[in-house]
Amino acid sequence: MEKRQTDLWFTEYQTPDMRLGLRIDTILVNRQTPFQHILVADSLENGRFMALDGAIQVTDRDEFTYHEMMAHVILCAHPEPRRVLVVGGGDGGVVREVVKHPSVEKVFLVDIDREVIDTSREFFPGVSVALDDPRVEIKPMDAIEFIRSRKEDFDAVIVDSTDPVDFAEGLFREPFYRDVCAALRPGGYAVGQTESPFAEPEILKSAHDAMSRVFDDVRLFWGVMPTYPTGMWTYCTGCKQAPDPSVPRSAVPVDTRYYTEAIHAASFVLPPFLTEILGDDKGDD
Amino acid sequence: MEKRQTDLWFTEYQTPDMRLGLRIDTILVNRQTPFQHILVADSLENGRFMALDGAIQVTDRDEFTYHEMMAHVILCAHPEPRRVLVVGGGDGGVVREVVKHPSVEKVFLVDIDREVIDTSREFFPGVSVALDDPRVEIKPMDAIEFIRSRKEDFDAVIVDSTDPVDFAEGLFREPFYRDVCAALRPGGYAVGQTESPFAEPEILKSAHDAMSRVFDDVRLFWGVMPTYPTGMWTYCTGCKQAPDPSVPRSAVPVDTRYYTEAIHAASFVLPPFLTEILGDDKGDD
């Protein structure tokens, strides 16, 4: 008889009918916080990863694609972003990218779950590396509360939320977008992750529609993120008295692995099937 | 006690350490041909799909992204493609896109496995729809043999192979690329699928290097393909005395869902991590 091997897998049900499995060798964190379940494990394919309520948020191999696109598109669209708000994103990946912009003077990181921040500090030093930057102020609280008192305070608001379930649901709704818009200075931009157009087209459309009722101009861009469902990911930008975000206006940080000035422009080129989901004619032809 | 449900899944081991699962309700084909195993099933997430030797080739939901990029990029780069060779691609998806180009007079489809062609005709009418087009000639044989006798015969050669395993391995090697180049007319283009840069960077690099030793100019482009590993897919073009393939020179078919003229150009914009895999400076900056 052959010697048997331990066969240990993490499985994410990306939808009820589609699942991604990663072979793992070590589980480092496996606990419930007051807000969600945190799993940190080492996978053979993607290195270390963190899942919140069973959904992969960060893997060592591919987190750069998502974090770079979340941060650099609107920060490079802005001529001189000084004050930035990151909603969610407790792992610190977006903040790491934001502080690469020399004009940035102040970054608020507002994540409802302090344990995500602590876990990232302990297990993802490459992701959380900028959380101790003196420009960064961490607010472990509900962003929906935080933002209500902020008026014309930020040049950029980056909504790095989990999927629109439970406490994150409000981050995809019009009242929150109104508060985000009010919190932006004139000339400012907001961006949110708006899921996969293949797996969750109705979430994408609903978020895009809600933002369109609030902001002067709303534009979609996209990129790849291998361990998120279907690997194609969308991002929705809102402008407050600001020009077309598909044109970069400030310098691109040099040490990026996905984002460049040309990728910036290319990411706003929408395949027709994506324009169809939005139900308008904003796409490329 | 609750009533139990049948819980039936197809699982693709995309690598030894990563797997994608699709919930299925019906298996339509499940048999071994002389060349490979064919599975056709109806999934709840992606509709009907075909897997060869366990690897998804086509799903109803997303096959358009891959087939459109395989066909239209080099056919639109060419000012007037008349004669086209499709290697592999027995499902007919690439051929369906090729015949959308009004200049095309003749298409050879050379797939080693006649049963893939027959299965697609029976179960994927929307994919195999153009196999009876009078311009299409089907050759169920080894493309490596077929191409040896063809000299300066085609304006475009599209290598729609399975992964480089077993009989498909030769389709990623220099001797085959030399025959492809010889089979091209001056001004012609070849393209091959070169896998995911996340899951199989060494296959991508090796194919790119082999093509670079053969063709006048070799350029990489990319797109999304959700049910292929990591969702990000690369394609490598070779030019035979032909200009830069990133510029479209002939009209774009109107009924596409992924490909447009702007997507054509955008797909050649490479993120730095992808340029790094190639180990040269051909990427965008």
C-alpha cells in the first residue's frame, strides 16, 4: 500500500455554483471576530492568503493587481491628491499604494474590524508595510458613521469593501455614495470595487446606477484579479466637479507591477458585453 | 431530517494545487477518444461546457472572449486576410469568428480529433455554427503533418491548441513555429494561445522565446477568459514581413461582445509583471 499524504484544501464558494480551491499546508489564523470570520493560510499555488467570511481578500501572488488599480487610477487622475480616505482595506494594501504618491499628506484608513488590521500586520508584512507611515491614521470604526461628519475634506475616497453582504452592504448604496460625494473636495474622485461582470453583473449594475445618481460623472474601468471570482474585476469611479478620470494628470509611482500610465487608459476601454450590463452607451465603440 | 439534494460537481485541477469547481446537473458526453477524454456537461454557473482531458475548453458563458481575441486581433491587423489556417479549435469557435471577415475566402480547420468536431456540432450549435460555411474545409489530422507541405499559403495561422501536454506539446515548439512561418505568405501573421502568466509563466516564456527565434517580430497581447486558470490569458503573435500587429488595418466585425478596435490596441498594453516574465523590455512604460 502506498504511503498516504495529507490532502488539505481551502474552498471558496465564489457563487453557490462555482468554487475555487487552493491546496494549503498551514493554517495560521482561523477565528471569528465580532464582524466576520478570518482565515489566514499558506497555499502552495498563491502563497499566503487571507479570507474573510470565506472569500479571499489577499493572496501574496496577486494582491498587487487589485491594490494598484484601486489606488493609482484615481490618484493619478487627480493633479495633486493630498488627503485620501480608504474605506475598508484593513489589510493595508491600498494604503501601501496610496503613500507612494508624494503629494499625499494624510490618509485615513477606516475599517470596521480592528482584527483584520492586526492580522495583516502580523501575517502580511509586505501588504501592511505602510500602516505605520506617519501620514496614515487608522480609525477602526464603521465608515458609514465616519464619513457623515466629513464635508469637502478629501481629494480621493477609495472604497475597498468586501462583497456587499452584511455590514458591507451599505457601502454599495446611494445614501453612502451621497456621503462620499459630500466628503470629497471639488475636483475629487471616488472609486469602489464593483465585483465581476461575469459572476455578479447585477451588483455591478446596481452600484453603477446608484453612483450615477450621485456623482457628476461615473466611469467604469477593469483589470484582472486571479483569485477573485472569474479573474476579471471592475471598479467604478465617481467625479465631483472633476475631469475625465481616464486621463492621468499626476506622476505614476515607479515601483508598480500592474499599473502604468498606458494600463490606466487601457483599463477604461470596455468590451461591449460590459457596456451592455450597464445598459447605456458609455462604452467604447 | 431534511430532504437531501444531489450535489454533483465537475472539478478541474488547473494546477496540482489549484482547482475550479462547477456545479452541474447533467452530463451529456463522458468518453475517451483515441486522443483524449471528452466531457460535456451542463453547469448551473456557466451553462454548457466541454472539457478535454479534464481542462475546460469552452463554456457557453465566456467562450466569446477567447475566440474573439484568437481570431480578430491578427485578422484585423492584416489589411485583407483571404486564406486562414486554424490549428486545433475543433469546437469551431475560432472558425465562427474567422468567417465574420468578408475578405476571407478559405479557412482550413485542422484538428487531430474528429470527435471534438462532431461533439461540438451536436452539443454546441452556437459555437460550431460556421463549420458548414462553404469557405471552411475540415481536416481531421495532425496539424504538424498538415502544415509541412504548405509554403506561403496563408495570410493568418491561428493555433488554438489545448495545453502543451501530450500530442499538443509540439505546437509550442520551435520546429512547428518554423513550419507555421514557412506556411505564411509575406505580410502574414500567426497567433497562439500562450496560457496564464500567473499559473504557467514558464510556458508563456518558452513559447514566446521559441517564436522570437522564428518570426520577424513577436508581440504579446492579453485578455480575460474566466474559466481558464486565473482568468487572465495571453496570446503571442508572430509577423512574417508584416507591420506591428497592435494596429488594426481592416474593418472590425460588428457583432462582437469582447473585441473592438480599442480593445485590440489596449490588449497589447502589458502590465510590468508580464513584461518581466518575458525577460525583455518589450512592454509598455
